[in-house]
Amino acid sequence: MEIIIQPDPASASALAARVIVRLLRAKPDAVLGLATGSTPLLLYRELIRLHAAGEADFSRVRTFNLDEYIGLAPEHPQSYHSFMWQNLFGHINIDPRNVRIPDGQAADVPAFCAQYEEQIRAAGGIDIQVLGIGTDGHVGFNEPSSSLASRTRIKTLTVQTRRDNARYFGSEDQVPQHVITMGVGTVMDARQCLLLAFGSAKAPAIAAAVEGPITAMNPASILQMHPTAKVLLDEPAAASLKRADYYRWVYASKPDWQRL
Ligand code: GLP
């Protein structure tokens, strides 16, 4: 794992955007795995800015989103479809035919999930997977106890996640109980993972994911087994890391050719 601690979310997000733009220059039809939530918002804003500045072309990019709430129509204001169009897709030159987001209204959920996996495979796999982390260590909506080999499927949210996400819905009981999420195994198949985490509420989950044992009780901890995972943090999210000084030292000492 490469742990990169930045002074604030904006600088960490700018680094993540740079990694993505570099990929798009090398591979204009790259496949991006995308996340929702408050964490990637600054990254998406930066990608929009780079697109407006002529530095990022999304015309051939293909995307797969991590997850969606079951029962929400795409046009529901809290659906992840709405989130993505509002916060990224609506502001860049992406071809809507190249966008995939799990269908929260799928009539046959297992069949839909199998098809989603097949679409990822047919696209050649995900080049970069953007991830946030839940306060319970979830990635996508893979809650604690998720199989670390899981594929896209239905999950039931924990009380903690529904509480965390109640801020978007008005109240906890309006947060759907079920979701479709890429599995932990699906995420691990991405050629590169970029996990972003900001704020002190994420510090315990990050410390467990980065420095704790690999365990299904903190699904993000499996990223320790990913060959090219980068964890981009602001100072408050890094506050519980025992080896923070070492990670800072490693990042500051990178050879020029390895700099982001
Ligand atoms: C949500 C999403 C995750 C996200 C996480 C953290 O429920 N399903 O993909 O990473 O929880 O959300 P936030 O970035 O708003 O803290």
C-alpha cells in the first residue's frame, strides 16, 4: 500500500485527479471504477476543471460505479445515478452509453449482478477504481463480514451506515436497507485502486484498514493485498496511523520518476 498524507482534501484530491488524467493520456478508452459519497466530490470537481481546461478528454472513457440503493429510481435525488450526473458526468464529455451504474430497480437482482460482472470483464477490467471508506471500513457497500472474495451482489446496510447516510435522506428510516454493490473481489480485480479518506471520523477505519490485520470485519483492509493500492488521506484521517511519519518520509523521498 502506498499511503500518501496531504495537508487537506483538496491537495489529496488533486493528486488523485493527476493519476487519473495520466491514465487517460496513456489510454483514452480507459475503464474507471467510480465511487459516490462526499469524499470523491473534490476529485470530481478537479476532473471537471481539468476537462474544461482541455487537459482531460472523457469521450472514449468507460465507467462502472461501485454501488446503488435498491428501490431508488435513477431520477431519485439520492440515487447514485443522480449523484454521478450531478457531480461529474453532467460536466464532462462522457458518452452516456459508456456509463454503467448498478440498476437499483432491477427486477432480477442476481441476474443483473451477474451481467454487471460480465460487462466489467467484457470492457477489459477496471483500470483505476476510486474508493471511499465507510466509518465501519466498508468499501462500495461491502459491510463488515462481507466475503473478501465477493462479487457484485445485494447487501443489507448496517445500522451505522444508514445512520451515516441519513444526512442525505432527511432521516435514517428513509435510507434504503438494501443495495447492489460490486464485491470486494470485484474491487480487488481493478488494476489500480485509489482510496480517499478525509476527516477525523474516518481515522479509526483507516488505521484498521492500513495497519490492522486483513479481516472481513474491515473490508478495506484487503487492499493490503492489492499490488498498486494508493491511500490518499488528509491529516485528520491519518491521525491514528502509528507509522504516519514513515509514510510521509517515503512520499517525500520518492525518486523523481515515481512522483505523482
Ligand atoms: C457510502 C458509499 C461508499 C462511500 C462511503 C463513505 O455509503 N457507498 O462508496 O465510500 O459510504 O461515504 P462518504 O464519502 O460520504 O463519507
